[in-house]
Amino acid sequence: MLEIIAYIFIVIGVVALAIGTIGLWRLPDIFSRLHAAGLVDSVALPFLLLGLALVAADLLVLGKTMALLVFALITSATACHALARAALADTAPSYKIIDRPAVKTVKKKKSTRSRRG
């Protein structure tokens, strides 16, 4: 039963890794690609490492994989942040989307009738 749960975690990690890889190919600019890479590291890696730790079923392997997970999550976030700041400082072109709702300007029409009655 434990092996089935471990294999399910590994499959979830591989699927998340595949989705992130497709996102790296399809996204238009450096900032979106960094977002996809950061999500792959923070979603796929825990599932893969937890699945590997459950397959090994050893306390030493579990400790090493959890230490590796903590190290990878910290360094991944730091690396993504540093790359994003460098791209921003270098004024890397970004894909611009205006994320505002459309605002209609309504012009007031002058009334042709008088207000007196």
C-alpha cells in the first residue's frame, strides 16, 4: 500500500514537471518563464522526493530527501528572485497585458428641453 502511494506521488511530480516544461516553451517573456520554473521547483520536486523517500522506506533516505527538499526550495526561490531582478534591471522586454476592466467614457448630452416644465 505504501508503494502505491509513493508511485502516485511520483506520477503527480512527473505530470507537474511536464506541465512546467510545456509552460517554459510556450510562455512569451522571461518573467512568465521564471514563474513557471519556480512553480515546477516548488510543486514537482516535493512530490518526486516524497515518492522516492516512500519507495526507499528507510529513515536515513527520508532525512536526506527532506534536507535536499529544504535546500532546493530555498535556493530555487532565491535564484528565481535574483534572475527576475537582473532581468528587470536590464529592462528585459515583457509581455504587456493591460489588466484593467474596460472603462466607458459617457459624455453628457445637453438637454434640448428646458427644466422648467
